[in-house]
Amino acid sequence: MVFVHGASKRRRMVKVIQRIGLMLFVIFAACVLSCHNIHAKPMMAPTDQEGFDRSAHIVVAEYQGYSKGAEKVTYFDGVLADYKVVEVLKGGQLSPSIKILYAFHDRSACIEPEDWTFDEKSMPAKGSRWILFLETEMGGVWQTYRGDYGRREATGPNIDDIKKLEVQPSA
């Protein structure tokens, strides 16, 4: 009788373990699917006001050159670009020279355009001036707000447009 009771207990334990395994699989699958869906959806188009509000610094800077971080430059990884700060439009003082992750996207696209390739023409002319919306800095490298959206030519009208923006209260 003891043997039968032990076999019954073992069967119940096996069923419990199977149910736990199934629940863990379902939870894991739900997490994977929901994470994939979140990253697969395009983001809303960025706005100047949003860029202003989310950027720690906005500067006018002169492009000095770039270095490849990887062997092959991709649409999503970009390159490291060197800039010399000329004027601070928002935020405190920065180092006179800054590095930014030069992105070729604005985080709206989910996939790289089929015909995209990197070459020297993808980069600005040395000595050209740009408005940079500097969002976050990590390890001495800044990221611009929404990639290439946070980088625009430093023309008089563009600088005036940025100077007109004001910090908006958080909702």
C-alpha cells in the first residue's frame, strides 16, 4: 500500500511541475511577444518642442570629423562624430570639444531602408556648423535627441526657431 501511495504522490508532483513549466513558458512567451511588438512599432514623429524639453543641452557646434566605432557602419549604429562647441543655446557649459553618436535615423523607422549605404557623403562637410540637441551622455559620448532629428544646420532662421522655444511644464 505504501508503494501505491508513493506512486500517486509522484504523479501529482509531476503534474504540478508540468503546470508550473507551462505557466513559465506562457509568461516567457508573452514577455517576448510584447517586447517585440513594442520595439516593432514606429514612434510618433518628433517635434521641436519635444526635442527642446528632452535635451539637457542644445548647442551650435562645428563638425570636425568622425571615427568608425565598428568595422561596418550601419543605419542604426552610426559613427562617432567630433564637434567643437561654438555657442550654448540651452543648458550649462560643456567641454569645448564633444563626441556624439552620429545616428542616421530618428528612431521612427523599424527597419533599415533597403538602399541605405554609408559613405563620406553621409557626413557633413568639415567646418560646417550644426545645432545639436544633446539628450544623454554616457562614457563621454552624447546622443542627440531622436538621432538625426536632433541635428540640423545652424542657419540664422534655425537658430532663431530654437531660441523661441521655452521649457514646457511636464504633464
